[in-house]
Amino acid sequence: MTDYYQAYGTVIALVIAGIALVVVAFTLNRLISPK
């Protein structure tokens, strides 16, 4: 049971990290070159 939650937490952490990277990339893109 502990291993399951640990693996699940890792997957969620990776997904959150990916979303954060996309948000940061879009934000920087808007700040650097506003249209």
C-alpha cells in the first residue's frame, strides 16, 4: 500500500512539474514578446 501511494505521488509530482513548466514558458513568452 505504501509503495502504491509513493508511486502515485511521484506521478502527480511529475504532472504538476510539467504543468508548471508550461505555465512558466507561456508567461515568459508573453513578457518577452507581448502581442
